[in-house]
Amino acid sequence: MAAVQLSGIFKRYGDTQVVHGIDLHIDDGEFVVLVGPSGCGKSTLMRMVAGLEEISGGDLMIGGTRANGLAPQQRNISMVFQSYALYPHLSVYDNIAFGPRIRKEPSASFKPRIEAAAKMLNLSGYLDRLPRALSGGQRQRVAMGRAVVREPSLFLFDEPLSNLDAKLRVQMRTEIKALHQRLKNTVIYVTHDQIEAMTMADRIVVMNAGRIEQIGRPLELYDHPANLFVASFLGSPSMNFAAGVLVNRAQGAGLALKLGDGGEIVLEGAPASATAGAKVTLGVRPEHIETAAETPDASMEVEVVEPTGAETHLYGKIGGSTWCVTTRQRSKVEPGQRVTLRLPAEHIHLFDTESGHRLV
Ligand code: ADP
């Protein structure tokens, strides 16, 4: 088991800096997910922790030891990649036993560990098979079995589920989480998939362009995104946005947001720093908008109606941007109809349009 501490970590390739001073503490036993769009530097960061990529600057501590100069095999880490990297000519058992054999462990010592790992990963009946006779999910489990038998202090996962079909991905997500709950090891998990991050992480680290945008528990980030980037990155369908200028409503009735196209959204409440004249972007999640409001804050002409079974998504335009409104009821609304909307004060997010920072 190991805590991991990154202090001012950066990475340069020649003249190009791709990771810009990352500070991050990961507790012993914590499951931390690095998430962000492709190219934001998450794999590079993880590969520096693994020792597969040189650290250009800063300090990496693993289990209280400075690890910057340690070779990968000295770091007591197991890594699971997107490509399972199994040996095609070796059986499942021999694939899992490969590491211990290389380290010249006696088989009496590793055999019980392999059997325990196979049982935990539902592979007991497949130990004699070759990888090609396994499904994608089973192969991924063999890769995990190989990682588990090392009994590492730190597990690194780099997009391990990207090659699996949607249904299997959901299943493996649960399996990896259950595995972590049993083993209670420290995990750093890289993905570009915000749903994976939300469902698996103890804490999420949202990255963008080589920097950390926000760190927090999944629902903390979902409910209180620190900026427009995090607000738009987490959630599916994503948060709705409308940019405009704050104006005072008549007769001291609070604030409204005057939109670029002349429309207006009434604000039922606003943080103290929101004052008339400020250029702000309002954000509200699809599931927090109430339809058929008696005292509406906004209205929208519905262009598309999408029933998913459990809920219905209504799409239309507000202030020139496409908005989605999710209702749990079966909607009788037809395209072309106008719906009135209520945006409850407790679910409204306001951001400074220029800096992108949340108003508090
Ligand atoms: P992510 O994992 O978030 O998709 P990466 O960590 O793979 O992003 O890459 C971060 C940035 O570093 C990208 O802009 C990528 O082009 C650049 N990069 C990665 N590897 C190299 C390399 N060997 N040489 C130059 N640039 C690289």
C-alpha cells in the first residue's frame, strides 16, 4: 500500500511543455481517476508515475520514497493498459504467472496467489486456455489478474476499458470497483470517459491542457464545478449554458440575464458577487429544469423530442445555444411547441464569462 505525492511535476518534450506543474496527493488506498479530453496530458502524467517516461521537473514520492530516479520495476507498481498485452502463446495461468517466474519466485509461493486471483476474477475455469479462446472481457480480467498477483502497492490503469463494447465496459467498471473494494489498494486510473470517472472514483482529477482544473469527489465536482470547463466536461447530456449580461428587473424583483439574442432568463437567486452589468454565463443541468412552470424563468421552442424510455430529452434553443431539458415523465410535447421553464435557484451555476470561474 502506498500514498503518492506529486509536487510541481512537469514534462517537456524538447521545447514543448505538455504537463505544467502538477500538485496532487493521493492517499493510501484511494481510487483516483485522472480524466480529461484527449491530449490533456493524463497518460504522460501516469507514465511518469510508472517510470516509463522521464520526469522533467518536480518530485514524485511513492510510499514516502522519492521515486523520480527509480526504474519501473523498483517502484512496486502494476499497470493495466488498454491493449491487454497478453502473451498469445501462453495459457491464462502462464500469462498470470509470467511476472513471478521472471522474478524467479518458487511456484509453491505464487500458485496460491494465482488461484486466489483467478477465483476473484471468475477465471478459475479458464486457466488452461489460450488468450485467443477468451472474450474481450475475460482477456481484460487476465490482464488484471497479472497485475493483482504482483501484490503491488500501487495500481495504474490506462484507459483499460476503451477496447470493450459498451455493455462489457459497464460490467468491467463495476468489477474493477469491486476489486478495489476488496483489495483496498491505491489506484490511479486514466480515462477520457467522464461516466467512468464519475462512477468509479473516490476522487476525480479533471485535467485540461497539461493542468489540473479541479480535484474533488465526483458529486462535489458535478454539483459545484469550479469553472466552465469542468461544468461542461462532466454530465451527459451536458450542462446547458447561456451567456449574457446581468440586469436589474423592474421594481427590485432581483436579477435577470439579458441574452445576446434579446431574450431574458429570470434568476430566482444569485450569488453575492453577481451584480448588474456583469458578463456572466449561466449553467443549469438538463435534469434540474422544471417544465410547465406557472411562473416561468424562461421559455423554449422544442425542436427535437428524444424518448430514452426512462426519461425524455427535449431539445431547443435559448440565447442561440442548444439546450436540453430532461423530464422523468413521458412527455406529450411535440416539436414546434413552446415550453415554459423554471430554473430553480439552488441548481443555477453562474460563471464569469471571460475567466470561466464560478461566481461565489
Ligand atoms: P492524453 O493521455 O491526455 O490523451 P498524452 O499524455 O498522451 O495525453 O499527451 C499529452 C500531450 O503530449 C499531447 O499534446 C501529445 O501530443 C504530447 N506528447 C505525448 N507524447 C509525446 C512525445 N513522445 N513527444 C512529443 N509530444 C508528445
